[in-house]
Amino acid sequence: MITNYLTQSAQLIKKTGVNAYSKPTYATAIDIKCRVDEKIKIIKNTQGDAIQIDATAFVDKGVDIDNDDKFTYNGRNYKVFQTSEKSFINEDSHQEVLLKAI
């Protein structure tokens, strides 16, 4: 199972909404198991624009993670850009999380 490879720890900070000044509000950080690849890569968004991704994290499929959540790994702070479900040996087992440095 992919969970055997999720041996690193990170903190996930869920976005809870916005305040009266339209600034995002966040919950308390929770610890999650993951695997992080801190390689920069360029992807294209839906409009065809080039976007720099600063790291990719792999987390268990049961982790509730959404775009705009915050993610802290190894003292570096990131914002979740995109998540997608992935398969490992023909079974949905984890999520790939694209991260942008903040």
C-alpha cells in the first residue's frame, strides 16, 4: 500500500472561510503523514498559463485537503494549488497535492 511510503510529517492548515475584511481564516494546524518532493516544475492551468509548482506532496486518500489550504513541511510554508486522486496498483489510494510557496 502507498501508506508504507508516507513516512514524512507535515502540518495541514484548513481554510475555514473569510473574515469581515475578505481575508481567509484558517483552523489550527493538524499533523499528517505524507511524502514530499521539493522539486520545482512548471504546469499549465486551465487557461493555458504557465504556473510554477514548488513542491508535490502525496497524502492518504482519507485526508480532507482542498485548494487554498495551507501546508507546512520542513519549515517551509505552501498553499495548496491543486489536488487529484491517484491510484497505486489499480486502487485509489492517495492524493497528489501540488503546492506553491508562500
